[in-house]
Amino acid sequence: MKRRELCSLIAAPALGGCTVLGLMPEENRIDFAHVPWSRQASIYEINVRQFSAAGDFAGVEAQLPRLAAMGVGILWFMPIQPIGISHRKGRLGSYYSIRDYVAVNPEFGSLADFRRIVDRAHALGMHVILDWVANHTAWDHPWVTRHPEWYLKDAQGAISGYLYHPTEGGAAEEWGDVVGLDYRQPALWPAMTDAMRWWLREAGIDGFRCDVAHLVPTPFWEQARSAFERERPVFMLAEADQPELHVRAFDMSYDWDLHKRLVEIAQGRADAATLRAWWARRQALYPPDAYRMNFTSNHDKNSWSGSDAEFYGSVPAFKAMTVLAALLPGMALVYGGQEAFLDRRLAFFERDPIAWKQTELAEFYARLLQLRRSHPALANGQYGGGLRIVEIDNAAVFSFTRERGPRSVSVAVNLSARPQRFAAPGGTARHLAPWETTIDAI
């Protein structure tokens, strides 16, 4: 697989002290060649425990045809391995406290059940990635007793709960149900890589979403990907946003910045200027071949920060922000249940099934994802069209066009709960109802 070369990371005070990816001159740059099936895909996150009344693989399998028809290309499964018992949080514990990397949580079913889901997804034209937790394990993972040297120690030399230092300030958090792995230990690297490769071989999955990827050394991810691709191509998503992760390790990273701005707009605290600033920042930090994941929610945002109703207020506002997340450059994520409008926070450590009571957004999502899947201007990364922001005379309206060859998609979004009037290019007056969007595809 081709890779581009990293020249340097340089400080950019004008961008608030962020780092900018300094690349080799354009003529020496080599694109990151993403797997073909990812190039027009959207991604859908599945929380098996909450996805159905049964909370198991069978409950997911039953909905695979619906997801395929909706236009989903990649299924991201939250961790499905056995959960630690020691220091467990809540009754059922966190999916991210893994007791055995190469086994299946019996709460969900068997390896054969999961393999059947993967095979069925492939038959329906979808691909499957598995959430991977490489930074820490449960207290009762076998490595704790067999290889205590692979774990971080406190000042007294004892293994203790993982101390997480947020990347954006704030007090350190102790994740008391997990213990941190020490990547200064060379023997840990092949052991972790082999555990990941086991799922590629035994379950037939197509790649990984890597939890807190920035807390694990980038060279580990780079060598792991190289090892996987000696067997077959994979897709890798980083729960991180460091530009250097895109050089050799990851296809895609999180765009938390876009999510933050969409919430601010829906709550009346920002307008079109914030989206122009977002795009300028993304262009400065990331090359065109870096996939960014656009989202209105995910499991962390929903459980710990707010439901769709809390973030966006009304269904019309939510739909307007979803159009932006889906049609701006980047791969669109749907968190399982959003097509039923998640008006509450799902419990994290207990059974709390999605209430599949509303269907009004199912057709809306299907139209968006099918458009993304079929229109060349909406392809991901370097395969799609760039973004041309249309300058108009109303800060409450954001308008843009994406083009690829002779094909184009033009979008205008009312970013407010009030009717808006604006002059379109050419001087034609246009009106948008509160939160209304227009999409013109040719």
C-alpha cells in the first residue's frame, strides 16, 4: 500500500497553537491508497448490548438487511470480548475493560455467531471493523499475572487503575476498572499484534476502530498495519485526531472539531462563520487523502455528554446538522439508534435497549447515505470532490458545492430556527424555512 512521507510537524500559533502537518513537496508526495470498498462508504456504529431487546448478535443480524438497504458501507462493532469482573463498573461492566482479547463475550453469543454476522454483512455488500482496546486491559486479564512487566506501575511499583490525562486540559481521571499497558516493553508489541490478527483470521473482519489511539505509540500502529497487510488490505479508524496517525497507520480519524461546531450552531451559539473556520483548520492540519469521520453523536457523546435531543433540541435542527455531517468532506457516521432519534442517554454499564419507536428519520438517513454512496463528488478523501464554500449575504445560511468531473452536489442549510432570505449567486432571492436544507445533485 502506498504511503506519503512525513516531513515535519511545525507549530502554528495563528491556529491557536495547533500543529500542522508539514509535507514533502507536492511532486514527492504519495497518496494513502485506501481500500476500494471504503472510498464511497458511510459507517454505522453498533452497540450490541443496546441494539435490540435481546442484546445479542442475533438481534443485530436481524437488522443487517435494513442497514444495507439504508446505504451503510462499514459496520463498526463496539468491543465484543469478555468484560472484566474485578473492579467492574455497574452490573455488566464496560466494553472497554477487556478480560480476554481472543474470545467472545457470552452475553452476546459465540464466535460462530459473530462470524455469521461478518459473512452475512459481506454478502450484503458491507464490511466489518472491530473496536480494539490496546491501551489497557481489565484487572483480571491473564497478562496481569503472566506478564506483569507489560503493565504501567504507580510510584510504589504496583499495578494500579489507569490514570488518564485528557488531551484538552482538565484534571486527570482514574479509570479504576482497567490497568494500563506499558509499550516500552518490546515483547508486548508482537503479543498485541497477534491478538488483533487473530480476529482477522478467525472472524474474517476487515479492520479495526482503535480506542484512544493517541495513547499508544504511533510506531506500534504502523508496524501492526504493516503486519496485517502482508496478509490482506484492512481499514483502520483512530479514536484520535493527531495528523501523524494518517501517515502510515490509519485511514481515518475523529473530527471532534466539527461535532463541537454543529452543536454550537444547533444551540444558537454559532453561525456560518464557524463552519468556514472549521474548514480552514482542517485544510491546514490534514492533507486531502486523510479521511476524517464526521458525526453528530457516538457512544461516548451519547452516554456521557448528551442525547441528540440535548445537543440539537429539535428533530428539524438535528436533521440540518446531519445533512452537514453527511455531505461535507469526510466519512459520515451514524450511531446505532439515531435513525430512531436518540432522545435519551443510553446507559453504559447496564442493559438499556434502544427504543425503536420512531421511523421518521429512517427514510431521511437512507436518502442521505444512498446519495453519498452513489455520487462521485461525495466520495471520501482524495476520491471525492473538494469543498467550495459559496459566499452569501446571510450568516445564518451556509452554502457549499462539491464537484467531481461533470458531477456536482450543491447544498444550502438554514442554520437557525427562523426563516432566512439570502441572495444566491446571480442575485436570485431565495428563502429557507427554519432549519431547512436544499440539496441539488447533478
